[in-house]
Amino acid sequence: MGLGGIAFGVAILAWRGLPDAAAWPYLAISSGVHALYWIALDRGYAVGDMSHVYTIARGLAPVLVGVGAALTARELPSSVAATGIALVSGGIAAIGLSPRASRAATTWAVATGISIATYSLVDALGARASGDALAYIGVSSLGTFVPIAMYCFVRRSRETVGDAMRGRWVKVLAAGAFSNAGFGLALWAQTIAPIAHVTAIRETSVVFGVAIAA
């Protein structure tokens, strides 16, 4: 996925160039938070079911982003919007709650949700400051996926990674590109619409994720 994300980022940068200097502090923070996100998500999937980990992680994000957007961007949702965001978060999280689920998986899912909310808010503010949301997405892709790819090669060796990817190159590269494209669409939307609203709609992807997991 890292290789697909890198290819996507390079293509965007070749097309749009670099974002304004005001965006770089956000990009630096985002890169670090994304690394924590991938670690938490990886550990969660290692000890729990996708339908459990993914839904709790995604369910927490809209409410946390709503609070963060109110504090940092002064975006106060109406009572109707706040109720909708709370229902989306509660409904998504409830899908993944199970009394028989691994406590470790739930803990990693919560950590993943907190990291999702953090990078969602940071990247939304950064994209708004960038002057060009697409250029921001290009740099963000590299800041996210270059460290991941390097970590995989160092931890597992190029030979091991190559063996694991043999016969799966198209699927894996497409996954990285589609992951970035989906996140990029959400970032672009957050430059023209309230951050929490976009995050809540984005997290309804959990419905498709649960169907795929099943």
C-alpha cells in the first residue's frame, strides 16, 4: 500500500506542484499522527476482527472531530447537525461493540479512532491553509507512505516483502492509490464544507467495510 500511495503522491505533485508554506507545519504533524494510526490499526487487526476494530475506530472519529473543529476552527454545528453526527458515531461504534470481543482489540480500536480524529482535523486545517488542497494531498501522501514503505523494507527486508507481494502487485498498488484518493476527496470536501460534517459522512464507509469483512 505504501508503494501505491507513493505513486499517487508523485503523480499529484507532478500535476499540482507544492502547497503554500503555511501548510508545512500541518503536514509534519500529520505524518507523525498517520504513523501512529497505522501502528494502532495494524495491532488492532492482529488481535481482533475487522468488523470489530474498524467500526469502533471509525465510530469514534466524527464526535471527536466535531469537538476539535469547534475548538480550533470555530465550527459550531447546529443542534440538528450535532444530533446527526452523534447518531452516526454511536451507530457505527455500536456495530463493533461486543461483550465477547478481545479487550486488546478494543483498546487498539480506540487508539486508532483517536488518531483518525487527530489527523482528520490537522489535515483539514492544513488543506485550508495550503492554497491548493490537491497539492496538499500530494505531499501528505508521501509524508504518510514513504515512512511506512521504508519501515516495511527495514523490518521485513525487500526479499520478504517481494515474496509476500508476488502475484498481488496490482491489488496492493491499487489499494494504496484508492486509499489516498478517498482520503483526498474528503480533504477537498473539508475545504468547502464543515469538517465534522464531512468526517461523519466519510465514516459511513464502515457499512461497506463490514459487508466486505462478512
